[in-house]
Amino acid sequence: MSLITPETMWLVQLLSKQMRVQRAASAPLFGPDASVWPAWWYDAVETGQHVLDLEESAAAEERRRRQQLGV
């Protein structure tokens, strides 16, 4: 069981907003220099990217599996 706290929901929403801003304006929320980001934000971005990488990897594996099965 997992618990989504109000703080966690806020952080997920902030990460989502950051992704949209990054795509639209190529501008990170706390600027381009990650060395000046707050530590909590750096950790959140790194964790969020890791989750996205896992999702992309799983989707690619599913596509390969379906292709091999001819589905």
C-alpha cells in the first residue's frame, strides 16, 4: 500500500508543470544550472526521470514482445 500525502501530490504536480514548461520554453523551473537547484528539487527531478525511463523501457519491451508474436 502506498500513501499519497498532500506534499507528495504537490511535488508530482510541480514535476508535471516543470515537464510542460521545459517542453514549451526549454527552460527548467529553477534555471539551467542544476548545481544551484534546491536539493529536494534535484532529488525529485532525478526520481521522476528514473520513473519515466522505467516506463519507456517497459513500453519498448512490450512493443518488441508484440512484434515477435506478430500482434
